[in-house]
Amino acid sequence: MIDPSAIVSGAAAVALVILGLAFLLAGWRVVAGPTLPDRILALDTLSGTAIGFIAVLAIKTGFSLYIDIAISLGLVGFLATVAFARFVMSRATVAERYSEKTAGASKKPKVTAKRSGKNDRKGKK
């Protein structure tokens, strides 16, 4: 019969490998993300992956203080994601306002007056 601690240790090792791979992939998305929202989502994924990594270490080592650290990281990660989302939304509204101002300015028709000597003083003799 297999010892339960060996099962937990093996499962923790597999989970750490998977979480490490997820961490690397999310780190790559932070570096190579084409847009700012992609990078913000990757940072949120990094935060969640780090929480999982810390939780698995807590289970593997039996040191319960790691769970408190993971909870704290979860709260900070959530607040950071909300702050980044607000930043992106405010940046989008500023860009929309700017584009409306510049689009309105460029859509105004240019007034050019043609003057032809005789018609300049129509009605005046």
C-alpha cells in the first residue's frame, strides 16, 4: 500500500511543475503582450499562480504561515488588478475625448471665399 504522505508529496511535486510552467507562460505574456490589457491580465495570472505556488508549498512543508501569506497576496493582487483596470478605463476615456476633439476639428468644412471683382459689391452701385 502506498503511504498517503508519498501521494501528497508526489502530487505537490507535479503541481509545482505545472504552476512553474504557468508562471513562465504568464511571464512571457507580460513581456510580449501586444496590448496593455493583455499585460494586466498576465500580471493577474502571475499573482494567482504565485498564490497557488505558495499554497502548494504550505501543504508540502506543513508550514501554515504560508497560507496567510497566500491570502495576503491574493488581496494585494486583486486590488492591483482593480487599480490597473481603472487606469485602462480612464486612459480609454481620455483617448476618446481627445479623438472626439480632433475629429470634430478636422470635420469642420473649410470656408474659402472666391471673389471675382464684379460680385464683391452686389447690391451696391
